[in-house]
Amino acid sequence: MKISLNWLSDYVETGLDAERIAEILSDLGFPCEGIEQIGDDTVLDIEITSNRGDCLGHIGVARELAAATGKELKMPVVELDESDKNVSELASVEIAEPDLCGRYTARIIEGVKIGPSPDWMVKRLEALGMRTVNNVVDATNYAMMETGQPPHAFDYAKITDGRIIVRKAAPGERIVSIDGSQCDLSPDMLVIADPGGPVAVAGVMGGLETEVSDATAAILLEDAYFDPVSIRTTSRRLTLPSEAAYRFERIVDIEAIAWASRRTCQLITQVAGGKAAAGVVDAYPKKPAPKKVALRLDRLKKVLGIEVPQDRAMGILSALYFVPRLEGDSIVCVAPSWRSDVYREADLIEEVARVYGYNKLPTERKIQIEVVPVDARQKMTERVGAYLNACGFYETINVTFVEDSVAELFAEGGLDGHLTVKDESRKSANLLRRSLIGSLLGILRINVNAKNQPCRVFEIADTFLPCDSDDALPNEEARLALLCDSDLRDLCGVIEGLIKSIRRQAQVAFVPADLPWAEAGANITVNGDCIGSAGIVSKAVAEKFDLKDVATAVAELSFEWLLSLPSGPVKVKPIPRFPAIERDLSIIVGEQVRWSKIIEAVKSKASAELEDVQFVGVYRGKAIAAGRKSVTLTLRFRDENGTLTHEAVDNLEKPIVEALTQAVAAQLRTL
């Protein structure tokens, strides 16, 4: 932003040269990028960070300079010669979107004469690189560069009934802006309208039909506060940048709008004549409460590393209009309305530091770095990630927010009590996740559409569960979610292997359960504790994600529980000295018989020589009666003391077959 030193001297007399002023401003956090001599004026080009919208005017910069130098800030004296007419008889304001327009003021100035601006105003505006138009428009630009508050002047005769309506655009509405751009408005854009239609794009640019012209005799003067996100979005979507939008995007002072309106009105009558109607139409639906912020003196010392005298800290905050008062060991402040960037203790510490002087902070030639060991969570994350990578899974990181349609698929009891973030940039996806499964299904959809299969992904992230109390923070529970486009048995094997890689002696079981999102599901238990669930995604859920003809198995378990699982000692045994004999066994059982029942029956009659039981597959079809299925399993026998014979294995297998017959009504399947 360009600052005229001649103009700046109207508000603060420092007696300093341009280089010294530039140095002070740089120390305050406004680095000077150039100094230019223009006629008898000196112009500084300073950088204003996006959180300091209060310094996008000469008064704001003067306020900072006065605080740093101890000089007095001189505000313009505003006096208006008002007519006998009351403004309420000439104009009215309706704010239909109070969330997007926090305040709107309107004044009427009658009897103006449009013409060129006086030389003093032209010189100051041109020094800043601004083009002069006429005395009324120049006065509004002058007021904007002085106060940082962008006003706008309408030709009052072209505003139907003098009625201003701040609303969203209707579908299909258009407006031609002052610069001649054809603007196709969308329903999420804020406009200034009269009963006949839009007359300006709110906070961005006025309309061509209502601009001030040589025939203008009366002015409707607007000063307002608009939502920064709305203005930024509209300005960029219409490709319509402006000095006004630049300031509204960075938040203007909502409390100073009435004063800024009077000041602009004064400037217009000063250079264009006329008289203002008595009073102002001030629509102010939601007045914000003052922000109180406390600064602990011991915290100030700890953060800065130096002792800032209490009186000095109080003086700095007072000079910056924070109205400090001492309460015990803390300084309690009320942030001025123009300082929207100050809302926490760290902000006050920064204010003290930058005015006190960053050069007073101690520096050392060497710094010490303390190496902190990896914590348990990070170790477990790396361990789980390494194991799953070895199983062909890729880690994915997703946004913490999901849409309503996704959240309700996995939230029991619907969306009641679901934690929501109020964020204008996330109107369609602002629910904090209770489950990671929906995000992984979204990843699968992307891979399926890209013909990138097979797809195996996992995610370790926090989920957010609401507390019983409305005032309490949500319960953040870390979870591990896995997805693969294959059989559930494969996924269960990965989970069992993962848990046993952490605790070899852990007893992992998958207990059948009804899950709202699963066609077939199970609860995952370890040593009797339920730590999660797994299942095949139902057709209804799959259709929501446009996953057709894709078998999808997913699981979600508590990562916190994995952290609490002790690793335990690892036992090893020598490589077997004698060979094993494997026997495949195909049995026909009822459709409802589960694998767990088959395993239980096998182990009930198994001898010590049975080393392992492996599932091979299930067959349904020709030669298998309806309501029945053929299950094939492999039995591995080994004798640690000698080589087994096939005759001996026959004797070991016989009681197992009998147990299966009795327990699950199994029949041996023969070719």
C-alpha cells in the first residue's frame, strides 16, 4: 500500500524523515518496499499483511506510528451542515442477509454539483496512483484511502423510492458494473438492490446505471460492513478486483462505519457542495460484543525471554487503544473494534514485542537442539504402517470432514448430535467424522473410476464423538480403518496377522454381528475385548458411492487399543526335524454352519500331532443340495519325535471326521 507522507502528517507529526519512518514501520511489521519522491510529496510503499485490514488507510498507519513514537494521533474533526429534511423520509435500508452484511448505513446529500476535484485532492490521489474521475467519486476514494472504509456513491435519482435492499442475487440476474463488465450473478452472491433489481455487486463494484454522472444532483451514500469470505468469493468468481473488495476481504471496522460515513459526507459537501439530510439510516442487526483478552506478565517474560517493565507494557497497550487494566498478575484488555486479528494472549504478546522492539530480544551465536525420542504413538503408527505395506496396503490421508449423506450411513441414530464446524468454505462437507470408512470408500471410488485395481488402502486418524455434555469438547478417538476390494476372509487374515505381530499370544476372534452398513459383518475381539468391526459393504452403501460389481471389505478398529496392547515376550522353536503330512478334507454342511464351529469341532478331537488347520474354500453348485455347501480344509499333521506314516495319519484323522459329523452334521464329500 502506498502512503503519502504529506497526507500522513495530517494525523501525526513525527518530525522524522522518510527513511526513519520507513524503518519504524518495518520494525512494527510493515516492511517498506520502496520510497518515491513525487513532486513535493514522498510516498512510501509498505506491505500490509492480510490480517491488518485496519492499516489499509492513512489513519490506521498513523495510529501505529503514533504508538511507536509516542506522538499524538490527530483525528479529522467532522462537522456537517445538515438540511431540514430527515434522511428517514428519503431513504430506507433492508438487510435480508444479516450474516453477509453486518451493518449498512445510508445518507442523502442533495444539491451537489458534479465537476473536477480541487488540486489538493487530485495531487494526493494521483500520488497514490489513483485516477481522478469527478469531485464526488474522488471524495469517496479519498475517504477510503484515509479511513480504510470503502464508501460508494449512488445517483439518488436512479434508486427507486430511495429504497436499498441487501440480498442475494436471484437466478439469472445480471448487472453491468461501472467498468463496463457484464456480470452474470449467481444466487450465492450478495448484491445491493432497489425494488427494480441489482444496482451494485455488494462490496465489489457499483452498477453502471446508478453511477454518478454530470447530471447527478443528489447522492445516496453507502458505508457498510460485508462478510469477507463472501466478498472475496464474488470478486474472484466475477474476475472483478477493486480497491473496495480488497479492503472488505480483510475486514473493515464495523463500529467505525457511522463515523466514516459522516467523514465521507463532509468531504463530498466540501468539494461538490450540497447539504446532507439530517441523520443517517443505520441498519445494524447484530452488534458484536467487545473481545476481552488477558495477558499474563510471567507468560510475557517466558515467551519473549526478556523482562518488559509492567508500566512499559501497559503504556504500549494503552497507546494501541487496548484499554489495559491490571488484575493481579495479568493485564486485561479490550481489543479495539478495528483489531479483528487480536483475540488471544499470544496476540497481545506480539503487540508488546513489536512496539517495544524486536531488536531488544536476546540472540545467541549458538542454539541448542534437544533430541526427543519417538513417542509410543509414532512407533506404533510406523509399526502398523510397515506391516500393512507388506500386505499390499497403501496409506491414505483424508480430510477430517464429510458430507451429511456420507456421515448418516455410518452414524447410528442419524445425524443428531453430530459435531459440525461452522465454516463458510465448507457448506456441503462440514461434519467431523465419526467413522473413517466413508472416506476410504471415496478413495476406492476414485481408484475404480481410474481402473486402478486391486485397491488396498488404510488410514490412521482421529474420529470425533460428541460428549454427553453440550459444553464439553468432543472425544477424539484414534482409529485404524482398512479397505480392500476382495474377500472379507483376506481382510480378516490381515487384521489377525497385524494383531499377532504386536502380541503373539493374542486370541483374535471375529464374532458375527449386525452392522448397519454391512451385508455380512463381525465384531473384532481380542482376548475377549471388542476393539472394532469388519464386514462386506452392503449394496445400498455401495450404490451411494457408485461402486457396482465391486466386492468391498472394510474394517475399523481402535488404534488406542493397539497402543495399550503389550508386545510380550517372543518365543521361538527349532525348525522341525521330521516332515509333515497334509490331508485335504471336503465336508458338506448346512449353509448356516460357520467356520468357527468347524474349527471348534476339529480341535475337540484333535491329537497333539495336528499342527495346523487351514481354510481352502467353499463350493456351492452341482451335486450340492440346496441349503448346503461344501467346505474344504487342510489338516497338517507332524510328529516331533519321528516320521509319520499314512496309516498313522488315517487313525488321527478318523476321530476328527466323527467329531465333525456329530457337531455340525457334516458329510464327507466324495468324487
